[in-house]
Amino acid sequence: MRSGVQRGAIAVVQVFGLAVWFSVSAVVPTLRQEWGISAAAAVWLTGSVQIGFVAGAVGSSLLNLADRIRPHLLLAASAALAAGWTLLLAGVVDGMAAALPLRFLTGMCLAGVYPIGMKLMASWAPSRGRGLAMGLLIAALTLGSTLPHLIGGFGALPWRAVLVAAAGTGLLGALVAVLVVRPGPHLAASAAVHNPRYALAMFAERGPRLANLGYFGHMWELYALWTWIPTFLLASDAGRDLPASTGITVFVTIGVAGALGCLLGGWGADRFGRSPAAVAALVTSGACCALSPLAFDAGPAVLVVFCVVWGASVIADSGVFSTSLSEAADPRFIGTALTAQTAIGFALTVVSIQLVPLLAAAAGWRFAFLLLAPGPIIGAIAMSRLGARRAR
């Protein structure tokens, strides 16, 4: 089967399958009113998914599931289960006590969608074009993650309807995975040897270690921004005069601009090298963190343009780290390496997502995103050193 068809199908599965990720986050204002929960409690509607993702990714790494089960079947089952938990939440849940376990289970299942998608995409891309292929995958993740904001941005839809729409989209993704997606020829066949230690053993090598450190700095910023950018916009004076609803603005500036940034970052990684592309994105997004207090007080047009730049740069380097690791790790355990990298990165997101509103409560939303700046700074340093090492 043609590689272009397969890469496109894998990207479609990511867009559809990951629509449930922020489905509840997109309707948090409504849930706060109906369920009578505080902003601090509502944080856990996202935090529980992240923790579930970490648990699922760690379990997958320890069991080597990504290297022992046919990946397209694991992808399909994971997407279907994540959609199923979301449908159950939409159908019967009326409070946090039942919502949080279901969101945790959703996160666990999503650990079989995103990392497995990375392995499959890498299997259909030769090394010289793998950066752009991974960029396509992350672009799909970005669009899928922000899709609920688009669904809810067209009007005051009932929150259950938004979740049902996201879950239905996820089931379509599972169907595409079963019927169309297949593993490609550019990765070594999975080894039968059970080697969970490789999830940690890869850190003994300087190349994978630096690529992972760059990714961890990137993740410190990424999901906290995605989680709290709607609140940041609503808290600013300019947010009341945006050219579209907050949901549509988030979809365009984070989803569409982010997807374009992923493709640009992937192309840059192939054209100029992995490290220069990652450093450029990290420096740009780090500058946006530092300038966010000024953007907060700017007019609507300036704020939207600022968010477009930030939305594009904050995700542009995700595929670069995945590509670097897929090329540096033991080819027998690529799936395990990518899953372990993702698990640790998402564990960091739980911390940064929790800390941002604490800083906002103390200093105001104008200054809340300054907390994220150390992540891209550390990431840029690590990727610069990785580039210098490869140049020698």
C-alpha cells in the first residue's frame, strides 16, 4: 500500500481518536455551573486524563505492548475504548465523583493512540523524510485535541452533546485504524524479547538523553498553555472583543496554527536538521511566555496574532523530538522508547497544569504563563548541545 495513503490514514486516526482528550475541558464553564465545582476542582477534569495517560504509557512500556501487539490493532482498540468511556460519561455522569475515574480511564486508553501512532508513522517514513512525517502526526494530534473547542464554539450546545460528538469522532478513528492502517517497512520487526528495562536504559546514551530533556522542557509548557489559554483570553479585556467566540479563537490559534507549525517544524527538521528546528521553536515559544503579560493588555488583533505565533511555535518541535528519538533508540524497541518518553513528559504536564492557576490566583492571569518559561529555555539548551554533539 502506498506510503502516502498510510501516513494520511494514521493522521486521520489521530485527529479523530484524540478528539476526546480535551472534550470535557471544552465544556468546563458549563460543568462548573451545573455541578457547582470550583476552578481548582475543575482542573482535575484535565489532570485526571494526564495522569491516566501516564499510567497507561508506563504500563505499556513495562509490558512492551507497543512492540508485542500488532500496532494498528492496538491503536484501534485504544481509540474505541477512549471513545466508549467518554460516551459513558456523557450518558450517565452528573458529578465529579464519577467523572474523574472515567477521565482517568480515557487517558489510559489514549496512551495507546498517540505513541502507537508515532511508531506507525515512523514505520512509513524513511529517515530523510521522517521529520515531516512526524510533523504531520503532531499536526493531527493538535487538531484533534482542539476539535471540541470548535464544536462548542458555534453555540451554546449542551455539554453532553459536545462529548457525544467527540466520542463519535473517536469511534470513526478506531474504524479507520482497523480497516486502513497497517505497519510499514521502515522499522525493524518487533522483537519477541521482553525488555521493559529499555524504558530507562535509553537514558544511559547521551543522544536519547538530550532529545528527551528537550522534550520534557517542551512538555512543561505545551499542555499547560493548551489547558489555560481559554481562561487567559477570557480574563483579558481584549478577550471580550475577539472576532469570534473563545472556542473558535482557541481552535484557530492553537489548533489550525499549531498544525501548520507542526508541518513547518517537520519540514525544517528535514531541511536544516533536528536540533536547529527544535531550538528555533523553543526560543520562539519561550519568548512568547516572557511576553505574555504585554500581550494580555494588547488589543484584540494583537492578542490573536500573538496567540497564532505562540500556538504554532509551542507545538512545532514535538515531532522533532519524536523523530530524534526514533532514529537514536534501539530499533527493536522504538515503540517502548517513544512511549516511555511520552509518559515522563506527560507526568510533567500534571505539575505545570496545576501550578499555573495557583500563580494566577496570586498574581493574576496576566503573569500566569511566566511560570512556563523555564521549560523551553531548558529544552533549547539541551537541543543545542545535541546539535553540537552531532556536528562533531
